[in-house]
Amino acid sequence: MFDLIALTLSAFATSIISAVIGMAGGVTLLSIMTLFLPYNQLIPIHGAVQLISNSTRSLALKKDIIWPVFKWYLVGLPAGTFIATAALKHIGQQEWALLLVVALIWYVLIKPKKLPELRLPLWGFGLLAFFVGLLNPVVGATGPLQASFFIRSDWKKEQIIATKAAVQALGHILKIPAFLYLSFNYFAHSQLILGMALGVFIGTHVGVKILKKINDKTFHIIYKLTLFIASLKIIYDLMI
């Protein structure tokens, strides 16, 4: 019972973070869940809970979703997820991929003004989605990787949050049949999943209300600060 209450409250708190900043909540929740769950349960349950979190967030901000980006994710994400699922039993921890995430984050944070933003053309999101699909079933939380490509001066904060939530929801949807194929029993963990889902549902609505009160300049500062903290955590996790 303690585990259920602790993880439900954690889901509530981290979903507020995700709704306000667009990331970090999923990674933080995943870190907390490692204290309570073994690895073979961790990513499937986290994915199911984050599906609710991202779906709620994207529905609350559906008018701000950049649909052409989402359509390219529909092309690349299923392909990457399929390949990763087929090979999952033979894939170890992808440390090189996590280092790439750190490199992308630091490019966004410290690049001189003369260097360009990581501003992908629309078709580029299809390639990004494919790479994310490869990592999703293995790493669990790919938010920091995707976040580096969503911090753009030509997008409003609501567009960043809404579009990123929509594409991440798609990724979590694809995880469910992937882990069913790998014989994970979601029903056996239904009480925990439902409890955490309730937490993220309420937390997301609280976070969206906070988001609407933050101006774009403040949002970008908080977003980049969170990226920096996420990169430090990835480095720390690789070192221990």
C-alpha cells in the first residue's frame, strides 16, 4: 500500500512538472520508480502511466498541436519501435545513445548566437521519430533527446508543450503492444497503473493552468535550465 501511495503522489507531482515545462517529469518519475520496481516492470508500467500523462496534456492543449510534425512521427516512430522490439532481447544499455542526448542538450544550451538552432525541417521529424522509436523500449524516457529539437524561437510555449506531448503519447501507445509481445502482464499491475494514472491526470490539469500564466521568456529560461539539470543526471547515471 505504501508503494501505491508513494508512486501515485510522485506521478501527480511529476506530471505538474511535465505540463509546465514539457519534459523532466517523465525522467524524474522513472528515477523514483526505480526505488520501488524491478527493471523488467519499470519501463512497461512507466510507459502506460506516461501515456495518460501525455494524452491528457495534448488534449488540454490540442489547439496548439503542430499536426505536420505529428504526421511525420506517424511515419518514423512505428518503424523504429518495431525494430527495437524485435531486437530487445539482444540489446544492452545504450550508453553511446545517452551521450548523444547529452551532446544535443549542451549544443542547445551553450551554442553561440551565430550557430543555428536545432531547427529540423518537417521531414526531419520523421528521422528523429525513427531514432526515438529505437530507444523508447530500451531507455524508457526519451524526453530530453526530443526536447532539444522542440525548443525553437518560432514556436510558442503552448505549441512546444502540446506537440511534444502528442508525439510522446504516440510513442507510449506503441510500447503497449511491444511489451505485450514480450509477455509483460499489464493486468497484474492494474491497481498501480490506475492509481498512478489518476495522479498524472489531476497533476496535468494543475500544470496546464500554471503554464498559461507563464510568459514565453520565462518559459524558455525554465525549459533550458531543466535541460541542463537533465543532462547532469544522465552523466551521473552513466558514471555510477
